[in-house]
Amino acid sequence: MIVLQTTQRTGPAHPALDNPDNHQTGDSLHTSRLPRPEFLPIIPDMLRDEVGGPVVHGHAPEAPESIAELSRAPVLSLPVRITNLIAIILPFAGLITAIVLMWGWGFDWLHLGLFIGMYAMTGLGITIGFHRLFTHRAFETTRPIRLLLAVLGCMAVQGPILRWVATHRRHHQHSDEHEDPHSPNMHGAGFVGLVKGMWHAHMGWMFQPDSPNLFSYVNDLVKDRLVRRVSDLFPLWVVVGVAIPTVLGGLIAQSWTGALLGFIWGGLVRIFFVHHVTWSINSVCHIWGTRPFRSHDESRNNAIFGFIGWGEGWHNNHHAFPTSARHGLRWWEFDVSYVIIRTLAALGLAWNVRVPSAESMALKMQA
């Protein structure tokens, strides 16, 4: 039996959670106060390896029109393809522009600060918010912090929260299988297969049609009005995420040049690096690295992305224990995201923080 430990807080459970039992594939979870996901009416069995998403059978209930579009897209429309292409090309163009301007105008610590600050905030919005909180329900937190994490994740420009979570839950259910949205391991052997797989897992999958039942993976979040509203306002948060460093750069430097460089460094360059670090978890961390734990896929721990990806690069650990709030499970596996979650818990702002016990890790450790 797999046992997970939690830190606990007395108070109302998350509205999408109820019963203390938790039925998972093969393994089970145990805490003294760990509610079970509300099992809603796609997935024939529980998502693999304790993914933390809802078990759903049959047909999904009706959703608001803006959300229901997730489940009605047999093909990816041309406008969506163009939007995704712009989201890839524009940050790269910003990076090239930044390099050229740095060569001609020199380097300003203000704009490096804007880059680092926005990279940290929006990257952690993805790792702590979109991933560990909303996708895997690895901990619970207050409504204001849920809102903040949801908005910061949207500012990372990786898509609305509902689509991001649905895609990631599908990835865990079918990790490194043909139904996986972004596996690098389904494209043949040899160098050509490796290149095709890397391209698909890194960016190519964003030009493929959605699963026709994608919406069904997020029944629990669609019932959450806060999450639904934030997701529907995704374009607004993208604009806000670019406007913040632009305005700060202009105000601090007292010039239009400062605003332009704030836009480039804190906006476009930051988006480029947040994108490619996240995408590398899908591609690089399913090909290169170590596998200390047994999992149903080819996930790997990669120390480089463990550090620059706020702990997400300890990817084999994550696939072995998906509902764990802690991805860096050994002392040398530094996990900034988990440090922040633990800090929130120490302040009484997070509870039911789920981490694997020593027994759990011993049972899944590779021989």
C-alpha cells in the first residue's frame, strides 16, 4: 500500500472534495483528513499513478458555452493554429531583439530584474498553481491565493487554466502512450524518431487537434466559479502580464526606452524562457535523465530543469507520486515550489500538503 503524509488544517474542505476514501489505480492513499475527489459522470479507470484528477464515467454535464468549446473541437481551427504560432515566434523575436539591443545599448540591471521577477512569478504560477494545486490537488489553500496562482499561471501565456489542466491530466492518464498529447517516445527509433519526438513533445503537439473529450477531465474545476472566470479572462491576464514590466520599466527609468526594454525583457524574453523550460519538461525530461523510481512511462529526473524549472525537473519523482506537493524527494533535489508551499503551510495558508512517506518511496524505488 502506498501511504502519503499530509499537513492538516481544521476547516472546510475544498468544495469538489468529500469522502476521506481515495480510490486510485493499484495504490491507495491514507491521511487522517484527506478528502476524496468528487467522482463525476470519460475516464474508464482512475488516472494512472494517483494523478489527483476526477474519476468520470459516461458523459460530462453541460458547461458554459465558453468552456464547452473544449470538448467540441474535432480539429484545431486555423485561428488557433495562428495564435499558437504567434505565441511561439513573438517571444523568440523578442529574445533576438534583446540581444541586438544589448549589443548596441549595453546592459541594464533594471531590465534583468524585471525579467527575473516576472520569470519567477509566472513560472511559479504554473508550477505551484496550474500544476500542483489545480491539476493534482497536492495541497489546499485559501481563495485569494488560489486566485493569485491562477492569474499568475495565465500570465505565463501557456493557455487558459482549464485547457492546461485538462491536457496535463490526459498526459498522466496516457503518459508515453499514443493517447499522450505530448510524448516524445511515440515517433519511431533512431535519430529521426528522436528528432520527430522531441519536436512533437516540445512544440508540435500544440498544432494537433484536441481530444474530443478534453473538457471531461476538468469537471471539478468547471464547477469552481473562480477558476472558470479566470480561465475565461485568459487574454486579459496575458495583457496584464506584459503590461506590468512595461509600465514598471518606464516609471523606474523615467523614459519610453525604459518602457520598451521592460516590455522586451520582462514580457517577451521572459515568456520565451518560461515557455521553453515548461516544454522541456514534456520533451527533455521524458528522454534524458535518471529514473530512481518505477513509473508507467519514460519520465526522467533532470537536474538542470530541476533547478531552473522551480523543481519540475524532478520528473520521474513526479510521475511516481503525481499527487505529491514535493517533487524533489531527496535532500539534494532542490524544489523551490515545494519550499514555497511549505512556507504557506507554516503560515497557516496551505493545508493537506501531500508528500510520499518513506515507505511509499521504498516500495517504488528501482532495484
